[in-house]
Amino acid sequence: MAIPKKGYTKASIGGPETNKGTAVARTARLPISAMAYIQETPTKTPNEIITGRNNTSGYSVDSIEYACELSTAMGSGKAFSMLLDSCLGRKAVTAQIGAGIGIAYLGEAKSCKLVVSASEIKAYVGVYGKETLDSTFGTDGTLALTGTVGALISTINGYPSYSAYIIAGDVSASASAAVPVSAAQAKAHGVPVWFTSTDSGVYLHSFKPNNMNTENPTYTIQLDGVGRNEVGSGAMVNSATFSGDLKAKMAATWSLVLLGLEQATAETAASMGEAEMESMKFSEGSTYVEGVRLCYIKNISLTVANNVSSDDGWCQGSLKKKEHIRGAFAVTGSATLTLTEGTQAQADAVMSNAVTSLQAVHTGRVLSGTLKSMVMFDIATMQYTSYSKSAGDATIDLSLDFEAVDGMAYDDFFQIQMLCDFQ
């Protein structure tokens, strides 16, 4: 048998599983960037029997846990989509997209609620939960959607206290039909507003936290070339970290927990073509704080955690877990900025305990026309937890830690949106 080598390993995924823990066919190759394997960890304890000869009578296996660490490139392929679905728990696929913009309210009111229908945008301002239509926006608070995206952005930027910017697509795209948004908080946050297309072939995938008392979907993973080809069933993302640095590419690290493992020399290697080869560059992204773009950002890291219990989920009849039991959902992160007059405000927000927002947009290959693949991390409400300054090469670096909080957001306080060429 050949000695396993990193360069010959493959990883694939399929699902979601109909019955958790029962493997399904693998349908997509994962873009792994490091060797991956399933870790099988038994809990072994000595038999509590005194033999009379001052030694133990042996050990027994009382439980078995399965886990897997995956390092992948960041892209917008099917395999990446499956991992995001397991990580967050709620997935929706929107019709074809032509363009997307962000709309933020930067005025004095405590809250700004945006409501988007297919044909218009309504803006309400005031105290959270008691907002009224803003007479400075559109006609008495209502803006009809016509013309191009570029014209719409110019119109919104002409209103006091409002800002609009392009997220994806071209300014020449039609703005006459929007994807409805039931309600979203635009106070110091760029609300993503998307416009449909009849023929772009580009689809919007949205992933949001599972806020019900249910468990997230499980998937089946297969690892080939790691000695014996391994198939892990009931795989769920416990945590995922997305990170990037200037002059480098975006990367993702996934910590999976599983319900079962099959490993046999007879397991057939997956045959589904090449892995998703896309790799997004950090430099081709955009970062917005409170709807205002930051330029001098050196790196960013974001961790999404389900905090699955290591004690619960077992039942009689098996040494293996039967279910993953989620704990408290958490989104934490850090970023390094070049210290400027503008970025100093981020450090000040640590002390003022202000609620702010963060939007990190990363793009990759061209999908159609000017539409590129995209992964956007949108934290509608967050707070900085700490900051520090340090000497950079020729400037001062500002390092910030932050955490998403369930603040004054009508929509989900965190979501990941992705542009793909599949439904």
C-alpha cells in the first residue's frame, strides 16, 4: 500500500442527510488546502474490579466521538454552500440577481427601518419600534424603483442622512424589481438590497442563524487517500473561521463533529471531477463599517460557533452520539487597521460601548457580465470588545476585537450572502 501523501488526498461532501447519521451520496468536491482526516476518539476507562494482584483487569470503550478539521479556500461553490448551511442552519435561494446595493441611514434618529417590496423602498425613522415614514426620503418616505442601479444610488445619496453604494453588479443594471425585505435596520448599517434579473444565471444564496430550538442539517463527508478511504456521516459544522490578509487569499477553517464513521479498504474513492478551484483574494474585497467603506484594513478574521455540547446527544443502545446538541450561537472576530483619523473612531467606540455594524464583501471569478462570485459577511449589530495599538512597518496599527450582538435589528443580526452560478 502506498504511503498517504497530502498532495493525493481528496475530500467530498453530500447532503443534507434525510436521516441524521445515515450517509448519502457525495455530490461536490471540497477545495481543501491541507490534509484532512476524521479523528476517532474513544473514551476508555479501566474496569472497576480489584483482581487481588494489584493491577487493573482491563479497559473498556464507554463512548466514541468523531471530529474533523477542514482547511479550505474560500469561494462560492456547491461544497462551500453545504458547509455554510450546516454552520448556520437556515438557507434560502433567491431568483436570479442582476445587481446589489447597500443602503445606510447615518442621521440622528435612533432607528431607521427599511421595508423593501418589488417596486419600492420605504424608510421609517424614530425610536425603535415606533418609527414613522421619513419625509426626507423619496416622496413622504417612499421611493419608487425605476431606472438603473446607478441612478438609484445617486438619488439616495442626494437625500440627507442616507448613503448608498454598489455591492455587486454594474450601475447600468435595472433597479425596477427588488428582492423583498420585510424589515431591516439601516441605522449605521448598510442594508443589502438586491435587484432581480431574468437571464443573468447568477443566484443569491442567503444563510442565517437557526433561531429555532432545532438542530442544524447534517452532511456526509468522504476523505480519500488518507490510508483507508473514510466516510463520515452526520457531519455538522461546530465552528468555522474565515480569514484574510492583504497580499494573500481568503481562507476558511471548519471544525466538524460527526455521528459515525465508515473506514474500509473497499470504500470506493469519490469520482466527481476537480475540486472547486476558486480562491478569493483579500485585496479584491470591500469592508464597510456603519455603511462607510474602510480602505486601510490589513486583515480580518471572523469565527462563527455553534458550541455543540460534548456531553449531550448520546442515548442508550450505542457508543456513538445520536444527535448534535447546539449551545449558544456566537459570532466573534478581529481586524487590524492602519490608524487614521477615520479609524480612530473605531477605537473610540470600544469605550463608548456603541452598537455598530460590519460588512465584509469578498469577490472571486466572473460569473456573468460584471457579476462576480461573492461571499458577504453581514453583521447588522455588533460591539467592539477591546482594542490595542502597535507599531507597524511605517505606521501605527489598530487591532480591534468585536462580537455580534442581538441588538436593534429587525432582520437577523448576522447573515452570510453568496452569489453563485447554481440554485
